Amino acid sequence: MSGQRVKLAADLAAFATRIGHDFRRPELLARAVTHASLSSPTRPSNERLEFLGDRVLGLSIATALFQQDGTAAEGQLAPRFNALVRQETCAEIAREVGLGDVLKLGRSEMLSGGRRKEALLGDALEAVIAAIYLDAGFDAARDIVLRLWGDRIEKAAQVDTRDPKSSLQEWAQARGLPPPTYTETARSGPDHQPVFTVEARLANGETASGTAPGKRAAEQSAARALLARMEQQE
């Protein structure tokens, strides 16, 4: 085994320790961290695992929320669920466990900052969850999910988990206004780690801006700020 392969195996073993699972089939973890940019006929990417992991994650979180609050209606559980399984949350947890450090990426993806990209991190975490599920079953995967998500699950019932863009659009439609518009007004930072500033605007002339590492996150930040202002004025 070459020195590079030895290092990769050691890095993956350290990552497995961080997330709390001892893989009986370490090849599953290796596949879970392999992006399509480095895949080949003999080296499959993590895309199929991502598909499966999304479902394992969803069932784990839905069950936890259902059991946590026996009085919550479906309309209360759904936004909590969406907040916990959305890409931003998965990427945040992926960063906490250092998943980006062990991603196997093609050269172009690596040079473009793939290890920090929200979509790649979120997808890879779902693939890792699937790898655990295939390696040790649903209970093991669920236990890892609950540990990694930690008090986020409990806090979901205590914070506003509405999607800001959807909420702002609903606010506008309820008052006879067309959907808000979003305009990128600034972009800073290096190409591999850009920071976006986006302006949200309502047809009544009200605006607010948001800044974040991702364009979608910046739009949500702007929508959240604008919605808060509109609700305060009522």
C-alpha cells in the first residue's frame, strides 16, 4: 500500500472515531466520501449512498420529533423536521466533524474549494449515514444521527423553524403583493470561498439585505430580516 493510501486509511479511521462508529466494512466509508468528480467505473461515487442516507436521516429525525413532543400537530412538526434535515444543517454538522478534510475530490473540484461547499458537505454527510446503515443497521445509523444532531432536535421546538423565504412570500401574498425578489448586490472573498450579499425587495418598496457564504443562505438571511421588519410594523 502506498504512503498516500496509508494516510487516507488513517484519516478515514480517525474520522470514523470522531463520529463514533467502528466500520466493519471500511470500504463503505471510503465510498461515502468519494465525490463524483473523482469517480470511475472501478471507483463509484457517493451519489447512491446519498439517496439512501437522505431517507435514513429523515426517518431518524421524524421519529425523534414525533417521540419528543406528543402534543405537536403535523403543522408544527413539519417545519421542525425541514429545519433539521435541510442542506444547511447537514453541512454545518459536517464541518463540526471535519468531514471536508476526508472528502475525495477531483482536481478541479478541489481547486474550486469543494471541501467547503455546502452542497458537497451536506450530500457527503447523508452518504456517511447510509454507509453506517449498510454497515450496522438502522439502529446504529439512528444513534449516530441523534448524537451528531445533539440538542438541535430539542431546540427545534423552541425556535422559529420556518423557512424565511417561504414565510416572506406567504406574508406578501396574504396582503395582495407579488412574491418578493432577490438581487445579488455584492460578492467578496476568493473564488473558492465567496461571500454573497443579497437584497430582498417587496413590491411596496421595503428592502433588507443579508450576507452569507452561500447565495441561498444570503437570500434566507435577507428574507428573515425583511420579514422581521414587516411583522414589527404591523
